[in-house]
Amino acid sequence: MRLALFDLDHTLIPLDSDYAWGEFTVALGWRDAHHFSQANDGFYADYKAGTLDIHRYVRFATDAVREHGLAASLKAHERFMREVIQPAMREPARALLRRHQAAGDTVVIVTATNEFVTRPIAQAFGVNELIAIELERDERGEPTGAIRGTPSFREGKIARVEQWLAARGLDWSRVQHSTFYSDSINDLPLLEKVHEPVATNPDARLRAIALERGWRTLNLFE
């Protein structure tokens, strides 16, 4: 197997999909604009600094879905895809995915954003394999605000990829070649694990590490 792993936010799309979904729920009138934006900005700053409490954040980020219910939230997400995500899906990112798929690589999006937000985005990119934060659900299938299993965040991305491989009867030793594209210092553990790390639209801290270690740097957006 040859693996091509991709982070999503600020890697394949030039925005943070979870942050953008939150702002979209504000625009819908589902959240108080001032309170939500203040808290959301704080969490986003923590993420960029590498200090995010992922469990607190996921509970916060799923508040609107839990309050309004899954059916209404899925309908709102369809609008979110049309109005926010699809205009942000640029051709260089699409072309990169297509090149790996045409080469026979197994393409997997590995993201720290939850499955509710990201699965339709992966599908829109033509990627069937998604490793995202999985949401615990109640007996009605509604998200509870908790994370199910290991969050695909920082070192957790390695654990989740290993679980994904194990489910297919594989482990890292059976992977002939692995590439991981990411913009974020939070993804340093998985970047260090793969055969070919690619700092993609990297933040300043990751760019410095990539330069120091001689990693390839790729810019998909201006």
C-alpha cells in the first residue's frame, strides 16, 4: 500500500471548516454572535498555539447541532457546503488529490475536525476515506458533545491511522510509502512518522521546522 494522507483545514481548503461552520451557525441565528465569536476565537488561538483542549472544544463546537437536532443541522450543512465550502475548494488542491488517486495511492483525509463537519467535504473532494474526530451519539443517533474513541488530534492522528490500518489487516511495516500533507505544527507527530512529510501552506512554526529538516514545502493557495 502507498498512503497519501492529507490534513484538511488550511491544507486542502484555505479556511478552518470547524471555525467557519461555527460562524455559519451564528449567521443562521443559532448562536449569540458576541459570546460565540469570543469563545471561538479563543479556541482557535489555542489551536494555533498547540494548546487546545480538544474535548472542551468539541463540546463547544457541537452545541448548535445538539440544540437544533441532527436533521435540521444536516439541512443547514447542505447550505454551508454550497455557500462556504465549495467556493473554497480550489483547483490546485483538487488536482493534487487526483494525481495521487491516478497513481494508485490510497488517499485518506486525516483531520482534527469532527465527522459531522468534514464527511461531506471529503465526499465533495472525491475522497472516500476519512479519519476525523468521531462523535459519541445517544440512542437516537444525536451527538452528545463527547468524543468517541481517540481524537484524531496531534499524536492521536498516528493512533487513528494505525487503527485504520489494523482494520485492513495492515500496519506501518506494510506501507510501502507514506506521504502526509499538513499546514500545522499540531501535526508534527504524524509528519515525523511518514516517509515523506510535506509542509503545505505551513504556519510559521512548521515552515521553520521544514526548512531546518529539508522537508518539501508546498503552497496550494496564495
